[in-house]
Amino acid sequence: MQQLNKAVFLDRDGVLNNEIGDYVCRLDDFVVSPGVPVALARLKAAGYYLIVVTNQAGIAKNLYDHTHVAACHNVLQEASGHLLDAIYYAANHPSVSESIFRKPDSGMLEKAIARFRLDVAQCWIVGDRLRDMQAGERVGVRGILVGHEETAEFGTRAADLQSAADIILNRS
């Protein structure tokens, strides 16, 4: 039997890049957060797949398009030394169209679990919203809520991705 793998699922806005309080409609507004490349390198060195799972409702709202999202993701890959193994995004918004891929649903995670043969007991999700944690809970993935924007109570919290990486690496 083939061994299962481990991964860290990463929300994008507010975890990997600076949260600007609105949609990132201009490439100039897409700024990779301090410490992200180092945190990703530490997780990768520990054997984790790094998988981005992000809601991009701005597409459904016609604020930007798939090309813009791809450009942002190219900036992210460049800044992180191309360490990200996969980037999944949901282009839907409930006011326009429903999707099982949009968090808090777990479609993006399920797709990655199958593709990378992941053991959910060895996986984590790092996000800045309760909906990220809910998506992880639906498939049995532990979560770390980062930042201070989300006021909901949640068990494991961290200031940023660097602190979340410390938690993950200390509990592995």
C-alpha cells in the first residue's frame, strides 16, 4: 500500500498576501506578506505539500478576471520560490452562482486530497476566516485561524503564517 502524504492548505488573502479590506482588483495591490516565503520554505522542508485554496468572488462579480488571478498567483509563486504545489480557486459568489468549491464548502480540499493522496489526519488549513476553518472541518483537517480580523472563537489561533508554521512544525 502506498503511503499517504501530508499538506498545508493555505487561504490566500490575509494569509499569503496582505489583506486590503476589499477585492484585490489591481496587481499593484497584491503584496506578499512579510515572512511568507520563509514560512513556506520551512513547511516544504518538513515534507508538506503546499496547496492554496482561495475564494475569488471578484470574478463572479466582474471586478476582475481569471487572467488577473493568474497574474497574482505568478507573483506569489515568484516570491515564494515556486514552492506552492497547487493553487485552487473558486470563482463563484452566492449572489451570482453556487459552487461546492467555494469555502465553507470543501470541494477544493477534496480535489487536492484525491490528487495528492493526502492523509487528512496529517493535514492543516491556515486561514483568516471562519469559513476556511469550516471547509477544513468538513474533511477532517485541523485548522489554524490567523490574524485578528475574524472575531469568532476558534481553538487554534496565530498572529500570521510564520506563527502558524511554528504550531504545525511543533505538533508534527
